[in-house]
Amino acid sequence: MLGDLSLSFVQGTITVLVGRSGVGKSTLMGALNGLVSPERGTVSVAGAGRLDDARSLREARRHTATIFQDHALIDRLPAIDNVLLGLADMRHPLSPLPWPRSLRLRAAEALNEVGLLSRATARTGQLSGGERQRVGIARALARRPRLLLGDEPFASVDPLLARQLGAEFRRLVVRNGLTVILVLHQIPLARALADRIIGLADGGVAFDGTAAGFDAEAEHAVFSHPCISSSETRSV
């Protein structure tokens, strides 16, 4: 679990969070998207404000997308409809009308970005694990976010596809000034993809620097620490 942290994230960069299981990576991600409230201190998003304010939180979420490790997809729906659900806040929730053509085009473009346009009409439950993960990534990309959060977004895809999707994240950062924060367990991919790596251990930050600086010694410092027990939990 996490103790007291003071972190800021620079627009237009990719930051990767690494550390042993249970160290608090997902908790930190939850705090960044407003799903977890810190016991002390605040979380703020540029252009929106502090996330403990309801209006600021709504504004931040309009420009934030999250890729989940467990897909969070509806199996009975076609892949493109699952992507469209990522745009649900852009139409009236009780509208009986079909999705607007402009939003369907955005969803199709996102599926094309992850190489899955040919499976757009396939039921999501019939897709492979890797394909399902790509649908989840497409759903996030369709929002055209300023901030993209990913909790183990490549857990179900092979290393080659993970590198390809990582390259797409890099293009989005360069093209749109997108800020990306990912939790990864694949350390070689983290080194290849990140501008910055934050290593968490013992409830705090054991490493914070460039990917090039995350050498074998730094990796050992992060992963050699045992995780603290639940009785020692601190605030985010």
C-alpha cells in the first residue's frame, strides 16, 4: 500500500509505474482518475482542478480515458459497440436513436488504430483474449483523451503486439500532446516505451527517473523490497 507521495506528470510524456504486486500501483492509478480518494492531500489535473471537487472531477473525466486489465467489455455486443460505450457521455443516456455517424466513425478509426477494424461487427465474446484487450484499448483511444491511464493494458497480448500498441501510444503523444500513465509488469517494454519510470516500493517511490536510468541496480532496489502489510497502510 502507499504512503505519502508527491508526484507530478508532464504533458506529452509516457510515464510507467513499476513495482511488486500489491505495492499500490493500481491504487495510485485509481487516485489519478478519481476512483480512490487520498486520506490526506489532494490530486489535481491541469485545466480541471482538484479531484475532490465534483465539478472539477467531471471536467477531468471528460478528458481522461482508462484501459482496464480485465477488459470490462460486454460479451454480447459487437466490438464496435463496446468501443462506442467509451463515448456514452457524448449522447443522451435515454436516446432511442442510433449512434450518430460521427461517433461510429470515431469508433471505427480507433479499431483501425489497433488493427481490429475487420472484426468490428464480431461479438466481443467470440474474440480472443488479445483481441478483447485491443477492443479495450480502442475504446479508450476513441475518446481522444488528454490523459490516458492504463492498468496492465498489454497483459493479454503477445510481445510483438504490445510493442506495436506501445508505438501507437508514442505516436499519439507526439501528435496530440497526450499524457500517458501506465502500470506495466513487462520491464523490457517499460524501458522501451517510457520517458519516465516510477518504481514503487515500501509504500513510497524507490526510483523516479528516465527509462535509460532504470538499470539493473534500480530494478533490484524496486523489486527486492517486500510489500508492506495491510496493517501498515498509509494514505495515497
